Amino acid sequence: MGWYEGVADVADAVEIYFDPAVKPYYGWVFPESQQRVNIGICYDPAFGNLNAQQRFQAFLDSRLSQRIKFASQIDYLVSHPIAVNHKPTALSQQGMLIAGEAGNLVDPATAEGIHTALASGLLAGEFLGSLFDRGIQPSAENLLPYTKLMQKKLGQRLMAGHLFLQTAKTPILDLALRFGALKPVKDVLLWALAGA
């Protein structure tokens, strides 16, 4: 991801692009102000033989070359791996509950982790609060049910993301995007990308 100023035709909406350089994931243009945007990609390194900088450049060339012709990059590119998991496990230890990206609670389909971080943090607080309300100490054994709670509350969403990602790795996504202007296809894609 990098920050740019002077990108042409910036609106007040996030732009998402499905592109061969990052398939089955996506690239984006995220406006931070009228002058400044962040542009980034999310990709699976197991697919293709390009490294991160090569993929980023391929995405820029494919989708944004005309719009960034007179733009300037601010500072340097940043990146980090995103760990996803569709079956949350081992989310507790002695005296500690694990939430958000620390527990790999990231949507496998979108690599988005804010929703699950907030949801798991709230559930962790409620779970721990219920133990303290009952005078129960947060021992490793008493914290074990937290993982099952996460599986129950977030597991279905994470599994749906995993299944969507597996489908996106096939030609089905290409076909859906080709017919994406049709209302029934838009409705299905919106449902799938919004996490059902």
C-alpha cells in the first residue's frame, strides 16, 4: 500500500478492483481527502510468480496508469502479511484471551479484520466480565470456553469467507464479474462480499 497525492478523478467512495495481478483478492483506491488517497493490493503469494512490488506495479499499470500519471507518491510503500483462519482455535491462555488479528480472526475472502477485531474484543470483554461477576478466576481451564464462543459467534462468517475464497480461485468469479451488471448477479456478489 502507498499514499499518493494528485490522483485524477478521486471521488468520496472506496474503489475496489478485481485484477489478474491480485486474483483471487483485490486492489483498492481509498480516498483520505480530496488530494490524498491510499492505493493498495491484497494478494495470495502462493498464486503467480510476482513479488509484492511487481504485483503492485502490475496493478497500477493495469488499473490506474492514466489516473496516476501526474500524481506523486508520498513516502514509501508499506506491507505486512495477513493471517487468516476459518476455524478459530486456541484463543485462550493462562490469564489471557486472544482477539482480532492476534487470533487470525480475519475474513479469508476479503482479508478484512476490523469487524472481527471489534466483535471478538467485545465478546472477550463480555466473557471475562461474566467470569468476574461470578467470582471465577481466569485460569487456563476457565478460559477454554472462550474459543468455543468465538467459533459459535464468528465461525460461520469466517467459513463463508473461506468458501467464497475457494470459489473465487476458480473461473466462477470471472464469469460472475463478466455478468456483474445483471441485478441478480450484483445481489449475490453483494451478499457474498458483505459476509452474508
